[in-house]
Amino acid sequence: MTRAIRFLPVFILAFEAPATLVGQEALDSRLSDRCQDAFAPGTNAHSLCLDVVASVQLLQPELGIALAGGNPVLGTASPIGTKFRFVPRIHLGGRISWTWAEIPDLLDYPEDMADPVGTRSFSIPSAQLDLSVGVFDGFQLGTTLGGLASVELLGTLSAIILPNGEGFEGDATGWGLGARVGLLRESFTAPGISISGMYKWHGRVQYGDTGEGDAGEFGMDMSVTSFRLGLSKSFVALGLALTLGYDSYSSDVDIAVNPPPPTVPVVVVPEDNPVELQMERWSAFVDVSYIVLYFNIVAEVGWQEEQKLGSSRWGELESGNFFGSIGIRLTL
């Protein structure tokens, strides 16, 4: 328990640092300029188009963190290594995660410029299967200092479950591949430390349908390049892990609007010639594990760097939120 107290300040300081970051951002000019080309500034149609752009920018990091996840090996940062230097060791895991999002109401948009634009809030659950295979045991620096430059191969299969009742159409499945390099293997006296990189992607997400009378719609795919720095330590049946993350999100975006009062939908950015939207975000995660031999039950909570956008009329829109997971991990 004294070792747990000694490591606790490190966990707290590293976790709190990214939580204080707030991105003050403007609408992406490549998208907002398309709105200005399609509609006269100051009109309700232009306001609607800008709110579609804001929705895309607010939703991208929330979908991105649902896809990227937190700790790439739930509950631990310690390099897994190999058996007898040649036989791979394996982590198998599964997790269910949640994040939350809030965007302007593009399904019931006000016709009067004097009326405020409503918002829609919803949770975004996701499910993920994880695989980690140790292929190189690394180097021993001392009696209890091993695992330097050890290598694990990482793979994931995930599904983001989108709330169809809120305007989404279907779900999005994704894949991920990457590697984790060990800096220090956990021992009786030392924590486990590692760094990892992964590339993940999922299929198209469709929101709204102007052909069915919705005021706005957009489509976007998603790819994520993720980097993680992890630290972990176990204390008998309890394990603690801290993960610091950096994610780069990339999406091809298409947009259409149905200006109020309902008219013929206007395609602002066509699907066959989309605009690429890119963002970067910092995040931090803390895992708590209950350990039974080779089986771990893990709860994870994290926070993604915030961003704030000015509304098309007044007020402020925000994204960046708590992220949570529960899962299991089996080490073979």
C-alpha cells in the first residue's frame, strides 16, 4: 500500500494536465467557405449550413475517441514479452465504452432567424475486441529491470453503435493495427512503462437526410492515428494504470442542407468530391483492475481535450468529454 501511495501523485498530475487544455477554435475554413459560396451571409440558409459544419467538427473527436479508445491493452502498460524467449505471449480482451456528444439540432431547425437553435445530446456506445501478441522479450538492464525495447503487435475489431433515433443511419465498424514498445517491465519494485502507436479506421457515418425533410445532413468516414504513453503497477489484487494519449483524426466530409422553409436540398460538398477534415486531440485515462491470476476485470475513465466553437447565432458549442470503459483481459 505504501508503494501505491508513492505512485499516486504521478497518476494524478499526469491525468489532470490534459484535462485543463481547452481548444479555442473557429469553423474549418474549407467547409465554412463552401457555405458562403452556396448562400448569402446573414440568411437562415447560411446559418444552417454553418451549424452543419459545426456539427461535423463537434462530432469528429467524439467518434474518434470512441474508435481510438484509451489504453491499447486494457488495464496494463507493462510489456508482455515472450515465453522462453521464443513462444509469443498473448493478451485477449474485450471492452464496452461510452462517450457523449452534443450538436446543433439539424432535424428540427427554426425558420425564424430570431429563434434560438436547439441542440441534440446523445451517448455513443462502442464495443471492441483487443489482441496483443508479444514477439520480442526485450533487454534486461538489471535484476528487476527488464523489458527494454520489447515489442508487441496490437490488433482491434470495433463497432460504434450510433443512436438511429437521433438522426444517424446504421452503425460503423472498424479495424486497428499497431505496435507497443516496452521501456520497463513491471516487477516487484518497478512499474511497467510502454509507448504504442496504432492506426484505426471505420466506415461511413451518415447523419440526417435532406431528401426526407431534415434541415441538414452530412456524411463522414474516420481514420485515427493514435499514440499512447502508459505507466502501470499492480498491488496484489489491485492494478492501476495511467495512459496519456495523442490522437490525429481524419475524415472525408460531404454536406447537404435543406434551407428553411423546406425547399430543394442544396448539396454544399458532394460525396464524390469531399473535403478532408483533420483534428488533433490530447487525452488521459486511468484504469483500475481487479486481478485474479491471469484474468483482469478493468474499469477505465478518461478525458479528452475540449474544443469550443461559436454558434452561428449566439452562445457557444463544446465537445471534449469524459470517456469510460469496462472490460476484461485474459493473459495467456
